[in-house]
Amino acid sequence: MRPYRSMLFAPGHKGAWADKAVASGTDAIILDLEDSVPAADKAAARDTVVATIGRLRDQGLRADVWVRPNSRNTGLMGADLDAVVVPGVAGLLLPKTFDAREIIQIDAVVSHLEETRGLPAGEIGFLLSLETASSMANCEAMAAATPRVAAVLGATGPNADVGRELGFEFTPEGLETLYLRSRIVLASRANGLHHPIGGVWQDIADLDGFRTFCEDNRRLGYRGMTLIHPSHVEITNEVFTPSPDKVDFYRRMVQAFRDAEARGHGAVDFEGQHIDLAHAKTAEGVIALADALALV
């Protein structure tokens, strides 16, 4: 998966909202067929989403397009996948998942659709939304379920599904979800998924609180956020982009280490800090992320 800082939801049945999402500067758009679409509009929303995907693809817009289908236990996912596995879809955000077996089964359906429609095999990624107690308990196996899994998301928002499932009360400080969010990061990293995604902040008007929420998640190891409002995109992109000063610092660190290495030293005093190969590797990771984001 490309390093998304921001992934902004847009209701699937409102095609014009996708244009607003693009205008916000988000790295990726999530066209939603699930919670934001009324039950009576589900079927028509599929047609709107497919038309939107084609239109955005033809326009060659920068933001990648993802789709959130309805969950498997609604009986609607099959029709959703049949409709939206088309050219121009980068991936699927899978809601209310339960275990690794479910992810493997969905992978098989998507693989069949890719093959029969002449799409590149395995190109469509999965973002797993852990909104059930079962999925949180099985997050390690789910992160490893299939190569399609690009990132894992969970423990989001007040009054949402996971809070109801687990019984916690959401607070902006996030102590009640710290274990869950930490476990998602660990499960992701242990399976080679280096871009955990956080979210969702529901208090649209509280931009200061949202910035703090982003910063807290970044420090915990998250590299981007799912969003529900365009006003949050600019803050998210700023928080999850390494600053020029930070990148310059790490470039100097790498150079200092390489110079010391060339002189036969395995460690060096760099601007008052002891650094060795481990620090140089960390610095190179930040530089690589900044370089990748420059291409987004």
C-alpha cells in the first residue's frame, strides 16, 4: 500500500461528494457503501460508486480510490464486490470483520473476480477494520491472513461498533483504547505491515483536539488516519509528514554515521548523541517515508 497519511470517507450514493474529497487534498478516498448509505439506497449506491470510480480514473486524479462494502454478515457484500471490483479500485476497507478465515474467503472471491475480469492478480488491497471483539482477539492472525492485507484499523471513535462490542467509553486521551491500538500496531509490524492506519475523530469542529489525537497516534506508531470530514485532511497530512527540519536532521545523522563507518568506526558522537547502525537505519526509514510522501 502507498503511504497514505489521510483516507477520507465519502458516501457512495452521493457522487459529487467524491469531488469534494479530491479537492481536500486527501491521499485516498474511501467510497462508502456501508454505514453512510441508507438501506433503501444500497443497490443504487453501487451503480453510483462504479460510475464515480470510472470518472475519477478517467480524470487521472492523484488520490487513490478505495471502497468500503457492507459487512459479510449483512448478506450485501457479495453484490457489493461483484459491482466494485473494477479497474480503478486500489482496495477494499472491510468492515466488522471477525477472523482470518473470513479474510481468506473474501480474498478468494476477489481473486475470482480479478481473474474473470482480466484485472492484475492480487492488485486490490485490503484494509481490515477491527470493530468486533472477535477481530480484536484475532488481530495477529488477521494481519497475516493474506498478502492482500495492506493495513489494519481499529478501536475508533465514540459510540462506534468496537466501543459497544467491548464496553469501553471513548475519551480523547485514549487510555481506554491504548492497549487495543498498541496491539494493532504490533500485529501490523510483526507481519511486515509498516503503515498502520488510525481514526476516527468524530468531533468535526474540535480541530485542536483532532490535532492532538493525530499526534498521539503518530507517536504510538500509526502513519495515517481515516477521516470523516474534509476539514481534517490538512491537519492529518501535516502531522503525518516528517518536517523538513526532521528530515534534514536525519540526513545529517546518516551521513555522519557513514563517514564514521568509512573510518572504521561502528559508532560516532553526532551533535551530542551517541549513534550507531541502529540509529542510522531508523533515520533512513524516516527519509524513505518523506521521499515516498513527496510522490503521493
